[in-house]
Amino acid sequence: MNAEKAAQLVMEPYRLEGFDAALRGRRLFVVGVDAGLRRFAALESESLYRGKNVLVHGDGHAPFTVGRRKWDAVFRMKDAFDAQMIATYVANAAKPVRVFWFCSGAGHDSMPRALWSKWVKQDITLIGCSEGTAPLAEWDAIFFPHSCELATVERVLSARGVGGTLLTIREHVSELAASGAALVWSNIDGTDARGGLYWYDPDSVADISTGFTRIEIGQMLEAVRGWVVGTN
């Protein structure tokens, strides 16, 4: 990305600055599964792969790219009992803990306040992720992928009462995308409760392998074979 070009995007009367904040121990939301996994991998790398990785998802099925990743614990959130199990595991797990909460957007992805409100200043990083519907929570930052549809950005920000900020840069969004930058809303270290918009470089986030291993290919073929035999 031409970071120099992105940094020079002066938007009257609003100047879009580059995002630069520590994310460990924060509550983050990332739009897009691949972008969410890259952000998760980057945080894991920054912690020198210490601590625990936890996957939480609702009644819907998590994408294969999420399920194939190595997790120390996987929870399917259905009721208060599951929430208590998650709280107990995270509280007692070796820190730092990184929680990847996949939200399918099907209406049953509520994130109990009793959980995420406790994960502050405990070296627990929460990364919520979906393809465009963010559950209501006190997110510290919301990351949008490169060339994210403006309608998606507006929908997510409007749900938090900060959609008006987007109006000041609407006409510059295509120029921002052309520079290779992406948008992020953040309330980290901010003096305004509504937070603000910044640009960040998606290419600076660690990439993840999208290829499949021989074992994974064999498992998929075996699953397909079982399905075909079962339908005969």
C-alpha cells in the first residue's frame, strides 16, 4: 500500500489519520472472516505464541477456515451454562488469552455482557468477527476490510450512533481504497465517547495460509465419500 499517499488524504473539514494503537487486551471487532483470522494471528505472533486461543460460536456453523485452525478450546454458545463454562475456562487459562468469537449474523449470536465486560485489564483479547453484522458490545475498535462496501460500514457504525462521522469522508472512500488503505473506527485512548475514523494498512497484518494440507484434503475426501455412500 502507498502509505504515504494514504497519510496525505486530507478531508475537509476532517483529516483521516493513520491508526496506531496497541490491541492486546482490547475488545475488537473485525468485518470479514479472513481479515479476522489475520488479525488474530498477528496478535498471537506479538505474544510469541504464548497463552491460549479460544473459539466461540453460536448455533450457526463457523466457516471451514475458522474450524481448521488450531484452538486450545472450542465452545458453542447456546445458553447461560455455556457462558459460565466459557467464563471459567478463560479466567483460569494461562494468559494471555485470545478469544475469537464468530458471529454468523443469524440472530443467535448474542454476546453476554457478563462475559465481555469482565475481560478488561486481564490480558484477555476479544476478537469478534462476522461478514458484516456486529453484535452490540463496547468495542474498542472495529476494523473494516479493504474496499469494504460503504453500506456495510454505514450499517455497522450507525448501530453505534457514529454513522454521522462517515458523512464527512464519504466522497473520499474510493480514493482511500485506491491507495490500498482500509477504514477502522476506534475509541482507544479517545477523548470523545463516539470514537473516530482512521485508516490502516491491511497488508501490514500477518497473512494466513489458505492452502490445505494432505491430511486435511484426505479428511475432506473421506467426509465426501461417507456422505455419498450414505445417500445411496
